Amino acid sequence: MRLGIDLGGTKIEIVALDDQGVERLRRRVPTPCGDYSATLQAIAGLVQEAETELGQCGSVGIGTPGAISRATGRLKNSNSVHLNGQPILQDLEALLGRPVKIANDANCFALSEATDGAAAGAAVVFGVIIGTGTGAGIVVDGKILTGANGIAGEWGHNPLPWPEAQELPGPQCYCGRRGCIETFLSGPGMVKLHQQDTGETLSPEEIVARAFASDLACEHSLRAYENRLARSLAHVINILDPDVIVLGGGMSNIERLYTRVPEIWGRWVFSDRVDTRLVRHRFGDSSGVRGAAWL
């Protein structure tokens, strides 16, 4: 049995999968706000309850924002800031009495979709989460590629490729730089850029709905978004050349991305044709916790 845990800012979720990927159990509890020790205990409690109910022990994988630092062995880059600098891997292994695998939540998303999701069977998969932020994970031959610094797939904090004059210097990013891909492609990024262009504050869902209803300003914003996504993914294709790119997160629900973006990304891909497939996730919000189980 495989136990996967999604450690989020507001909830902790556990899923139990058998070896065929069939879900046997799913539970969730609120994340203790800002309390590291209580967070560890909540995870241990979910594992104990799951194993008691199912009558067997399992392997444990955990997906969390951030990554384990190669330099310190502690968590870094988590937006749940109370976890940063903590030896969470060592503490959980001691608490649970077994080895534990931890990976970035975007890596877990990519692993889930590459294992039995929308990209099952593909050799090289780039799994993108575009929601309140923008992240990605890379899976090669069924294994997560983490890289020498543990940051492979940190796509959102590179500059927007081939920027147009009106896109420079780009919006300010929380990372301290300007013009990061995340500031253009995240949901809040779309809202802010539409507001700057029109003076209207609309949600991404409202922008898309109005574009489909022939609102010219919203159509312009949606086309600008598609163009920026195409450029950003073309950059990935030029470097990684993945078989499949899988989209997840709230912005992945914009259906026309899957036709429009592949129609235009060839302008920037350094090839006579592009065989990379752009697909929507299979498991959606469940991909993170399923990917943690597959660790």
C-alpha cells in the first residue's frame, strides 16, 4: 500500500493507493496554522488512522510547497513560511519510524500525471501548475528530475521569453525580481494585467466568459495570455523537448488553451514542426496527493 500526503497551507490530505493505483482511502484535516509541531502530529495522526482502518502499513510520500535543501537538509522556498528551515524529513521519519519521501507539490503533480494520468507512457513529461502561482515538475522515464540544486522545473521564476515592448520591465514578483513568468501567467497575474489595460477588475473566469461572449477587451486579454503561455512553453520545448506538457491548476480549465497555444507556439520553437502534446490533467486537484503516494 502507498500512502500519499498533500501538505497544503490550509489542509493536509492523505490518500491510500494499491499497487494498481486504485484509491482505497482518502481523508483530510485542517493544517495547524503556523504550528510546526502540530503539523507533524497531524500528519502522523492521518497515517496512523489510515493504517488502522486498512489493516496494513504502507510507504509514505509527502508533497509540499518548497524543496529540501541539498545544503542543509531542511525545507526551503515554502509559502508556508513556518516550515522553512525545519528538518521536516528527519522529524517525520523519526515520528513515523520509517523512511519518508518528500517532493515539491509540482513534482508530485507531474509524477501523478506521468504515472497513470494524462501523460501515462510518455518518456519526458513537463507538468505545469498555473493557479495562484506558477510552478512545474519534470518526470523522465517515470522518475522525478530534481536537479543538482533541487529546483528543476522552477519555471515560473524565469523571465517571460521574447518580451514585447509593453511587457517590459514586467510586474514586480514576490521573489524580488520583475517580469517573472508567474507574474504574467498566474491567475492573479491575468487579473492585474487586465485591470491595467481596461480599468476593470474581473476574475479569470469572468474574463474568459466575457471573451466567449464577444467582449473585445476580454478577448484581447485572453489572446495576450495565450500568446505569453505559448512563448513560455516554447522556451521549455527548446530546452527540454518533452513528449507531453500537462497543465494543472485553476488556469488549466480554460479549454481553448489546448488548441490555441499549440497553434502558435511553433513561432518560437527551434524546429520545423512541434510534436510535443499539450494536454489537460486527468486527476486535477488529486494529482498532488496521488503523486506523493507514487513517490
